[in-house]
Amino acid sequence: VSLFAGCGGSALGYEMAGFRDVFAVEWDKYAAAAFRANFTETPVYQGDAAKLSGEECLRLAGLSAGDLDLLDGSPPCQSFSTAGKRRMGDARGEMFWEYVRLLRALRPKIFVAENVKGLVFGKMKTVFAEILRELKASGYVVEARIVNAAALGVPQRRERVIFVGAREDLHVRPVFPLPSRKRAVTVREALAGAESVGPPLKGGPAALAPVIRPGKLALHSAKRAGRQATKFYSVRRLDWERPAWTIVKLTGQTVGCLIHPEADTLLSIAACKRLCSFPDEFALPPASFAKRWGVLGNAVPPLMAEAIAVAVNRGILEKCP
């Protein structure tokens, strides 16, 4: 079962590893539509996970408590991210408790939860400790590690905290994937044969782009006339010979703008798919550039999910009665 399923990055990775997704939950209408377009046989609950009871989740998935092999989920992480304001009371961070609530209702053999690295740093460490405590109190042996997607074949330097829990009655320890490559996949290798030039830049990013060398970052801040607010944004030019920086939802002409290694443009959606390890044929329903980029940037890269799925299957599920 996939909670906070997005467009299906995790689901695709688990499918590549031999799992079958029996049910998915996603609140965003466009992300849910993208999920349905690619996983036509998986029932999708499009709505607020906080309003989905454990009993209804089991009914829709066709399961009884304890039947499920694996529960996967990536609760919204913006409130924990070092790229954001990291507010302690942000409602998006509260969704982790909904994950815990549904975990206790479904009682799967294994759970996997993914979140941003910022969850284990600074003032968020107290939240991390509380999450870990609640997961363990749910009846699981739990461990968490920072995993870099670039070490698992994804052409993107994307570090995430991965929680893995094994139900206590199984008497096994959590496992994590080992690095699958000695050298990361570069942008050049990932984009070979793809149309990589995207929409033209506008405004401040367009003015900055000509002076940004490959692999470099430019920051800009501008105070709006007559107001207290200050506008910040960054422009990063990718380097052909390195993996990409983390691809995030924020894009276009705003914070986190990634630009082509040579052209003074954004990347194409086709290039974003490749850098997130989605196959070229992965369907995205018609929508704005920002929406399509956003669901890819929010997703767990399929190759990362596949590596985690293979590890927990071999290290835990195959050892279970």
C-alpha cells in the first residue's frame, strides 16, 4: 500500500522489484490522475489521508489487519526541509502522525517511510526523535538512515532519511540498500538521446544565466519597493559530467531554478524524467510545466525505491514464515 503516493515514483520502484500495489492514497488531484494513468489496476483514494479511517483503508485495499507485506509512504516534507522555513507547527509535518495512525491500523510486516534530510538536523531533531519513538511504540523494530539516491543509480544527488520498520513478531532487523555503483550516473549519461532544452528563462534568472558556469550556483535577492518583503531565488546550472542537484517541486522562475548545462533555459520535462529515473514512457496528463515538473520533483525516484524494495524483500520478507 502506498500512502502519500504522489504520481507513483515509489509504486513504480516497488513494481520493478516484484511487488504489487493494492491501494494508493494521494490528496493532490493532478498527482492522483498521473498515478491512475500509470497504474490502471490500483485503486486510488484521492483525498485527505487524515480523513481516511484505518477500517476504510483496509476495506478499500481488500485486506485484514496484519495481511499486508509492506506499507510505503512519503508524508509531506516541506516543513522539515532545510530549503524551507522549517516551522515546528506546520500542518504538512503533522501528516507523519497520520502515517503512524494508518500503520497501526494496517499492521503490515514491513513499513518504509521517506523524508527530507533536514528532519535530523537543528531544531527538527526533536521531531525526528518523537517520530522514531512513536514508530517503535507501534510494535516495530525501527531504524533510520540517510540514503543518497545517487549511490543507487539515480542521476541526482538526493539525500533522504529512510525509516524501515519490521514488525516485532517477525524477529528480524531492518535492512537498507547498499550502494549499487562506484561512480554516480552523470547528467550527460542520463540525458543521452533526450530532448533536454526546456522553456526559456524570464526575469531575474534570465539575467543571471549567461554568467553562470556549469556546476555553479547564483543567488539573488531583491527588496520590493515600498515593502518589507524581500524576494530570494537561486539559479543553478547543471554540469554534464556530474549528477544533478536535488530536483524539487519549486521551479520555473523561482527558488531552486535548475538550468540547462549549455542553453540559457530550463530543462525539459523529458530531461526531468530521466534525472528522476522515470522511464520516458511514464505518462503525465496534460498540465502546466510547473505541475508536471512538480510531481516528478516530489516523487521518490523509482530506482531508489526499487533498491529499497529489493533490500527489504531479501533481508526481511524472504526470511519470514
